[in-house]
Amino acid sequence: MTNVMGADSPRAIWAASVTLLIAIAAGTSFSVGAQPQVTATAGDGTHWLMPQPAQMKPGPGRIPISTTTTVGVSGFSDDRLRAGVDRMMRRLEGRTGYTMTRGFTDPATATIVIECQGPGAAVPSVNEDESYGLTVSGAQVRVQAPTVVGALRGLETMLQVVSGDVEGFYFPGVQIQDRPRFKWRGLLIDAGRHFEPVAVIKRELDGMAAVKLNVLHFHLSEDQGFRVESLKYPKLQQMGSDGDYYRQTDLREIVEYAGQRGIRVVPEFDMPGHVTSWVVGYPELASAPGPYAIARGFGVFDPAFDPTRETTYKFIDTFVGEMAKIFPDPYWHIGGDENNGKQWAANAKIQAFMKDKGIADAHGLQTYFNQRLLVILKKHGKQMMGWDEIFQPGLPKETVVHSWRGQKSLFDAAKQGYDGVLSAGYYIDLMNPAAQHYAVDPLPANSGLTEAEAAHILGGEATMWGEWVSPDTIDSRIWPRTAAIAERFWSPRDVTDVDDMYRRLERVSIQLEELGLTHERNSEMLLRRLAGARDISALQVLADVVEPVKGYTRGSQQRWTTLGPLTHLVDAVSTDSAGARQVRQLIDGLLSDAPRFAAGREHLRATFTEWRDNRHALDVLIARAPALKEAAPLSADLADLGALGLDALAALALNATPLDAWRDERVAVLDRAARPKAALEFPFVPMLRELVFGAMAQAEMKTMSVADWRARVRALANPPRRGGRSGDARFGDARFGDVPVFHRPVR
Amino acid sequence: MTNVMGADSPRAIWAASVTLLIAIAAGTSFSVGAQPQVTATAGDGTHWLMPQPAQMKPGPGRIPISTTTTVGVSGFSDDRLRAGVDRMMRRLEGRTGYTMTRGFTDPATATIVIECQGPGAAVPSVNEDESYGLTVSGAQVRVQAPTVVGALRGLETMLQVVSGDVEGFYFPGVQIQDRPRFKWRGLLIDAGRHFEPVAVIKRELDGMAAVKLNVLHFHLSEDQGFRVESLKYPKLQQMGSDGDYYRQTDLREIVEYAGQRGIRVVPEFDMPGHVTSWVVGYPELASAPGPYAIARGFGVFDPAFDPTRETTYKFIDTFVGEMAKIFPDPYWHIGGDENNGKQWAANAKIQAFMKDKGIADAHGLQTYFNQRLLVILKKHGKQMMGWDEIFQPGLPKETVVHSWRGQKSLFDAAKQGYDGVLSAGYYIDLMNPAAQHYAVDPLPANSGLTEAEAAHILGGEATMWGEWVSPDTIDSRIWPRTAAIAERFWSPRDVTDVDDMYRRLERVSIQLEELGLTHERNSEMLLRRLAGARDISALQVLADVVEPVKGYTRGSQQRWTTLGPLTHLVDAVSTDSAGARQVRQLIDGLLSDAPRFAAGREHLRATFTEWRDNRHALDVLIARAPALKEAAPLSADLADLGALGLDALAALALNATPLDAWRDERVAVLDRAARPKAALEFPFVPMLRELVFGAMAQAEMKTMSVADWRARVRALANPPRRGGRSGDARFGDARFGDVPVFHRPVR
């Protein structure tokens, strides 16, 4: 790189070094995101609750937490409540390090009192009253709730309220009245594409309970695997699962575990498409003769049930009857998505059937299938739910429409009287940052729905599709982002401050690991394994500021099947890089209000210097660790971006506009760095581009207001392009409006 | 602290800063233990095998590993072998990131060929032939073994042989002929004091298999908990376990899982002492009327079975009969330790019984009990094993003596024809570094045993007693140290190079996490939880150089019961601090050969500076996180020790002997820092003392050889004291000779 601005001169190096020395002297770390927290402690009323309660009022005083902290239960109590209180107290012990008295003491004198009015529904219900009140006042903490589930929700809030300072741990004075905005707050876990052991499901359930989610949507069959033990049709798991399936005892244990935490389990057995794993053992169910093998790739596959044969419905009837005994929830998800219709089109008998019945097309045939399915489900006491492809004329009104394609279908369905659940916008497998999901509201103010229509919007579900997750990585794909989504489903509509969400998310993320979740710790574990060494500091500099490519592009970057190891660098890094976010914020701050941003400039300079100087150490690591070979171009990119950042800072500091050639060279670096490598990307490249163009536009700074100049720089860096998009398309773009996206990666 | 030597002068700070800048420019990290590896890569013949094979010869060439790497099985194969090969290939995929072909290909053309001669014993046997050969030569990797277990051992070695460089992953040319030195290589897991879920036991078994251990000694009952489901006597688990016990299906699953990996499971049901949890439900078994409650503290408790009542033996007979069906191994551990005899002494009926039978004392009564027990065990096909208290006159010859008190009892027993297993020296719960355990040999060259007598030494067992471990921390207490112990049990006697052991241990430790073990990753997780923050860099500086107090002193530092949370700082840090070890080595190197140690001096200076300057950031963290409050004095100590180290370095560099007052002040700092806080200690304090005395003795440096001067400094720093001990008592002391230690902490 040509040295136009002299940023690599000894003097510039000296300046950068001084920055580092200052940082050393202050005891701070150089790594981005590792600055001492500047947010206030809880003492001043700042809280870390997530989801944020409906109503909250700080009160006076505090109640210290110590080894003599006790808990009592007044009013109704049952085994579920007692077990929940006990779990909470064990977590409080783990967090504080104190050993407290086991069991319950007299509620009149206990530190914490649970006042519960009744058990609530015997089977967790979509209509459960989950409200609660939490009061920390005087000498007692009171959790009041009409149901056990409400009390459990209140206990989670109580644990989040716990604060600490030099005087110790305490409950700060507060009055909370809380209840959920939506009654359906779910997480879909796809155990079909990659199996997730029972222990994984249990820890996800604990995480869900901690952020007040109440539905585990359990996606149990897929082209890539049939994950349930059927005693009626044992070839389903024997031939369709590679041995990775839940025994019926496992499923009962999961349902019980979820119920203990006030979480419903809604099973999904996707049909008539996505059924390859079924027809390996039972090819007679398919619309083409077979034989079939378990799918190993990803995408939409041809196999579909034959909706024209009575034996298909008999099979389903028997199977649903068997499973209905295991899953007590009244809802039953039939999938119903992405049937490509190829097998139906190619089958003369099916075509004749359609003609005979006057069915016009595949949509019509699927509606016929669904109507038959509905009768079976009703017989077994189940209410049908399916992906929004099933929203076709003739769909029975009691069906719940689950929208993955956008809000429009949901609102259209609501207008026609269908209940609906939103997942479009909550596809956490797409690797987008929490902020993007957080911005999506199941029922925005401008939905155009009447109050009666709006009541049909039951809530939403985050969807953890399983193409790219293993038991070691699924936690980091679900958490902590899903906590932000949980807040969207629970908290009032106007809770939308992104910075505040991230502030609270950081702490919630650490607390979630108390539950056995591994989303933070497994990152370093995977990095150490990749490097084959304990010292991964150079690798961490890179890993801290990259993110997985978004959407379904990983499949085009890495050839993959369900059998491939998910131990690559992309599997180790966060979907939501705090380091990258901070760099973006610092540059934006610098360009928006340079004089006030002196501290940010020093921080940026230290960060850029670290990037620039990281290359040698990282390359040495890579040379010894072939599993990191794919990171080599990223190491070069990061060093180039560091040098570029220093150049641009120096240019701004010198108040001299660089030459056009300087800009062009740097734009070339940025363009190169913007291309994903190893299925990873630098999320701050567009902002660095603005920094470069800011340096170019210095002369204009005096001619306009800071805000105008900021806008001018943004426009310079992002000229209109084909398609008209500009700016960092990863934020606030239209992806999650009603623009169709692939439900899952196309093969 | 008075500034005698001017080490805090601007010039000194500048010098230290330059060191840091150099380190920055080189892309290295400042944290101790985080230097780039200076050891050679595998290409030059250096290997990372642990345990080291009996015979190993590097050969020419290499076989690259790629997506086309295949495996074939020739000769004998069964489900166990095929499953083992499949597990190995999945691990190879995980490590390389490659997706390889599943299943087996033609062994004539496969990259890896397994040549197995037969199945070996149907139930894993103490006499199993575990030998194997591993040859990487030409185009094929060959694993040859007489038994499936031998092949599994060879596959583990093959995975450890895998190397990598810029050209990629490969098997380096090598010829290995290997077999274990001892046939009994065990790990005791005490699930009595703290329950460990099935998933924990399974991952420990995987770790054991990776380092070729072959016995899980499963300690299943204790005063603090009865951990097995009995259908015959259900009150055992119902009243004695707090609900934390293994169902019989769990136990069968564990035994099966172990057997798949060639690991025997030897159950221990400790009696006649350590039986409090039994007598909660069945007080009639005890020698005093009761009632009893599960023990919550630690130590030796009074309850003991009543050996005078026939109903006791009927109970044991029925119970052993039930358990014998679950544990197929012919060995059965009866415990037999630490019966304090108080209940027997206080029971008039028992005293009368003894008089009647001519039994002189409690030892005699216990021998009587053991003889009765032996008959019961024989009836159920079991061979008796017990702790070395049972080695009393009259002990049946077929009993295996398990020595926890020292090698003497083992050798004495061997001379009398008893088989023996050594655990004295392998008490990993004592928190000693790996080097200390590594130095203990079950059969040292000077044992004084004849060849025939020596054959009675079956091997050894590391013992993970459960007072201070939870499912979150047990891995870091077992691993990686137990890998070094496993090497002691497997490898030739002359494999004793401690530095080389640590070099290999670092890599093995990372590889062990591939198996789901959490010993590395949970440390950071616990630190983040303690801090309640993601940025734990200041805390890490401290955590990296402290170790838990050794022996049973934690109990005297922290009041504790089985119900207390194991989430303190002491639970998060390694038992074997690499950072502390490095500082010790650097100081020792500096004092031993100062001129050659210029690099070490710079490194030390950077480390000391980091310690000195860490205090503010750490104190800020502590002020916000009450769970870290106990670390505050350690933060102060570390800063003082850093300043002290810089002072001493400066004194040496200036070649001027400090005043006696300077020394006295520093000795006071060292004495203060040497006192444990928060159950933690700085393991390098004695070596820092030598640095201070080295600075004092500079004038003498010219009057003698470097070696003599080094010895002189050591002597100055460690004057003879009461008891005659000198030096760093933590290494090479007599603790693990025949000096009695408490088997477990005294209450």
C-alpha cells in the first residue's frame, strides 16, 4: 500500500504506541469490546431485565442477600412451584457463592415470599395467565401470581433483579407488574437436519424459561432425519435416523421438563413434503416408487406423501394416535411447506385422481390433504397448525397459520379469522444480528388490523433451523439473540432501544450460561481446537470482529452435508460481533461529532493498530494449523483494514484532503475485504468506507453543519447502485418485510 | 512501598514500556503463558503422544489427510470395533474440518487399515491384551492388534499422531509398538459426595479412553449420598440421595459405554464405615440406634454397620446380588477405610460379641466383617478389593489391597502375596500440579521387590474425591493432570521428563475438549459469571497465576458443605497454573544463567509490569461483583509482587546490592503474599524470594561459578526452618512417601 499520508512514519507509529501505552497504564485491554463497562451500576436504577417488564417502578431501599436469605411460600403451592423455587434458590447460591438454607421457612419472616393463588392449567396452556407482581420493599421480596407459571415468570425476573456493589449482593427496591404482550412465544428447534441430544434440548428449555419463552416448537422429522421412536412403525427411526432419535421415554422426559418450566411442546411432523426420512422405511407412503435414502444435502427434495391413497391416511392416523399420547399440547404442527409437487405431477394415478375430484393444481391437492389431515387431528384432540403455504382457499378456520414468508400472509389470515404466529423476521439460522430481529414486531402499530383481527396474532417464534448447527454450536446460534426476540414477544411494543437492548443482552448472555448453556464458552473451545494451541490471542483478534455470512450463502461458500463437521472458524464466531458493532459505533461517533469523540479516536487507533500488527502472529498460527488455512485471506484483510483505518484517521487528524488515488487504493482494499471468505465477513466494512470518504470530504466540513456533513459522507460512501439499495444493507433493509426469502437453503 | 532502586523512575517505566512495545510489534500477547510456541512442529519428529508408546521410531514420508481419506477393516471385526473406528473418524473430521466418506472401504486401498485378530474378552478383563502396532509407511496407516481393545488403543494413538503444517494435515511416517506397563490404570470418581450426572461420567470415560486408562473405579456410596437405585432396598436411594442417583438403566448404560471403550467399571460400596446415607433409610444396619440424616459436612463420620447381626449380612448379600447383575466386572471394592470405631466401642452388644469371639479390637472386628463379606462376594462371583486399612493379619489372600496411605503398605502386601493398586500419590483432589503425581511410580526401581513380588503391583488409580467438585468443575480437577498420571501407568518407567510432559499435556488438554470435556472452557465461563461481565481480562491476569490451596486446607479457608455452590474463584482456576510455572522457570533461568536469559528477563519484566498495573482494573471489577470480593487481597498481593519483581530485576540490572532494609521490606511482602486467601495461593512466591535474595547476593556472583551462586541464592532464600524443610516444599517433598495424609478432609 502506498504511503500517501505518512501514517506509517515513525511519528505515526509513535503516536499509536503512546495510545497503547496509555491503554496499558489504565489497565485496559486492547481487544475491541473489552473496555471497562461505562454503564452505571444497578444502584442508580439502571436495570438488566430482559424481557423488560410491562410496568416497573424503582423504589427506595434494598434488601441484602446473604447466607441467611430465606424463602417461604404462602397461599397455593404444589410440587412444580416448590421445584421451581428450589431451582431459583440454587441459581442464587451459584451466583452469590453463598450457601443458603434449603427448603422453605415461615413466609411471615422469610426474605422472599411467593404468593401464588392456584395451580393454573394442568397441561401448560396457550391461555395460561402468566402475569405476576414483584415487589422489593421493606424487608421482604414478594412474588405474587395467580398461577404457578406466573410465579415462575416472576422468579426469573427476581433473579435478574439481583444487583451487587461494594456492599454486596442485594435486591434493589422495585415494584413490577408484568404480563406478556403475546401468549405464543416460541423457539423452534429443528432436530431433523442435525440431531440434538436430550441434554441439549433441556438446557435450551432452561434458557427459554429464563427469558420467559413458553413454546418449544419441536421440528422432529425432516428429509435428513426422522427423530422419534415409533413403536407402531419402527422402520421410521430404524431406517430414517442413523440411530439418532428420541426414545419415547426421552420425549416424555422433555415434555415433563418443559411443563415444569411452564413451556408447551408443540411437535411438528412436516408433511406432505419434507418426508424423505419417512419413506426410506415406508416407501409406500411416497408418490413415487423409491427406493429412498436419507437426504444428506440441504434444500427442497421431491418426496411427498401420496394424498390419493387411503393407506396414507391410515398410516398417519395410527402415527398421530401414537404421538398424541406423548405430546399433550392441543396444537399439532403439520409443516405443510415447500412441497415442490414434482412427484405429484409425475404420477399418472395422482393426476387422474385430481381430475376425478376436480382439483386444479398441487395447491388444491395439498388443501385436500390438509382437510383429510384435519379430520385425523381432530379425532385425536389436536388443533392443526402449518406454515403459511397452507393458507389457501378452503383452509379450515380452526387452523393456525404460521408465517415464515412475511407479515402479509399473517395479517391477511387474521382478517379472514385465522389465528397466526409470526416467524418471518425471527429466522435465527440466517445469522443476522439481534438488532435486526428486534426490529420486527408481530403486530406493528401500522398493521391495519382491527382490535378483533389483531387478537388473532398469537405471537411469534424464533426458528433454529438445523442445517449448520451441532450440539456444540447450537447454543451460540440460539443465544443470546433469542433473548432479544423473547423481549419482542413479551414486552410492550414501545420497548425498542437497540443500544439498551445490547447493554442488557451482554449480561443476560453471561447469566444464561449458569443454566449449562455453552454459547460463550464453546467459542474459545473451538478456537483452541482449530489452532491446536492454548494461546489463541492472535486468532481471537480476528474472531472477535468477523461474523458468519448472512442468509443462506454459507452453502455456496462451503460444500456441505449433514455429515460434515461443524468445527470451522465460522462455527466458532458469534453471529453478532460485539467488536464489530463497537468499531461501527466508534467510526459513526467520530464522523458525527469528532470533537467530542477524542476518546473514541484513541480507541479506534488502538484497534486499527492491533489489526494491522496481528498478521504475523496469526499467520504463524495458521501455518501450523491447517484447519485455519481458510482464515489466511481474512488475516491479510484484517491487517489491510487496520492500516487503512490508521491512514484515514491520520488523514483526518492532519486536516488535509488525500489525493483521489489514495481513495481509490483504499476503496479497492475495502472491496476486496467485503468479499466473504471462509463463510465469514467483516460487518464494519461499509462504515470503514465512510471513514475513508470522510477523510476525502474534510474540506466540506467547514461549509455545513456536522449533521449535514455526516449525511454527505454517508452519501459519498454509498452512491446509488443497481437496485437502488444504499448504506449498510444489513440494517433496516427490506429483507424482513414481505420480500420472499428461501425457507431453507436451496440445494 | 519505598522506592529504593528507582524501578518506578520514568526511565524504568520507559524500559518496561519498550519491552511491551516490542511484544506488541511481534504480535505476542502480554499474558503469561501466552507466548508463541517455541517447540518444534511435528515435522522434525517431535511428537505429542500421551501416554508415550513403549517403542517408537520415526519413519520417512507422510500420508496426507483429506476428504478422500478412507478406512478399512481387515481380519476380525465386530460392532465394538466398527463403532470405535467410526468415533475415531468423526473426531478426525472434527479436527480437520473435512467431510470424509462414512463406513469402510476395501482395506487393500484404504488410507487407514485396521488389522484385528480377535474380539478379546467378552467382558473387559484386567488381563486383556491391549498391545497394538501402528505403522505409517508408504501409502497406508496400519493399526494392528490382537484384540479389539488393542485396536482401540492404537486408534487413539493414531489420532494423536495426526500432524499439520502449511501443506495440510498428515500422518507422519512412524513405527510404533506399544503395550501398557501396568494392567490396572484407573480413575476413581466419587459420585457420593457430589452427584455427577450420567453425561459427566460418559465424557470422563471418553477422556479416559483417549489416554488409555482402563478402569473406572466408581465410588457410589458415601456418608453424603447413596447414588444407586436399589429395587430390593429402595429407601437407600429414596432417603439417602436427595433424588440424585443413577437409575439401574443409567448404570447399565455407563457399564456398556465403558465396555465399548475397553474400560472396566469397578463399583465401590464403602463399608463398614462411610455408610451414613445407607442408614438414613435402614437404621437397623448401624451400630447405634439413630435416627440418621444424610451427612452434609466432610470428614470421618461415626456410623458403621453392625457386624454382629446376621441381618446385616443378609442385607448385604441381597444388595450385592442385585448389583452384581449390573456390574459384570469380577472385582468389587468394599472400601473399608476410615471406620473410626466409635459406634462399635459405644455398643455394649458389640463389645460383648467381640469378647465372646476373642476379637481384640476394632481392627479385628473389621477383619471379621471382611471375612464374612468375602464369602458373600465369592457367592456372587466377585473378588474383594479394599483400601489398605483392610491389610490386617487374617486378610484373605485373594483380596486386592488398594493403597491410599503410601507405597509401603503396597510393597508389604505384595511381599505377602497380595495384589495391590496404588493411589497414594495420585490424589488429584489435593490440587497438586501434574508434575508431582508424575514423579510417583507404582513400582520404582528401588522398590526392593522380587520379580514375582513386583507382579502383584497391578497398577494405580487417580482418585477424584468429590468434596469440592460439581458437574461444572470436575473436568478441570481431573483433566489434564490425569493424562500425565495415565502416562505414568502406561509408559516405560524411564519416561520422566517433566518439561516434555507439560509440552505434550498442553496439546492433549485441548484435544480432550473434543470429547465434550469442559476443563478449559468452563474456567472462563465461571470467571465471566463471577464478574458478571464479558470483559474479564483483569481478572484473568490474576486467575492465570494462582492455584487452589493444596491438600485439605480449603476446608479450613471456606466453611463448606455438600450443599454449597462451587462457583468461587478457586473453582475457576487451574490446579496447575501454566502462568505460575512459567514465571518460576523464567526466574530460575535468570538466576541460573543470566547472560543467556536476556529474552526471559524482558518477558519477566513485562509480566511483572502487567501484575503491578492490573490492580485498578481488577479492583473496579471486584467493586461491582460481590462474588469476587474475596479476591480483593489477592489483587493487592499481585500488584505488590509485580512491583517487587520489577524492583529486583532493576537491582540486578544495575549491579548494585540493595540495602538490608530493602530486602526486609520485600520479604515482608512475600510473607504476606504467601498466606492463602480465598483458598488460593501464588505458587511462585518461593521463587520470587530467590529473586530478591539473588539481588542481595550480586556481589558474590563474581566469586564463584554460576551454579554455585545459584545454589547459594537458593540457600539464602530458604534458610533451614523448624522441621528442617527448605526450598519450595511443593516439589519433591516427602508428602507422597509413606507420610500419612488424611484420606479425606477432617470435618
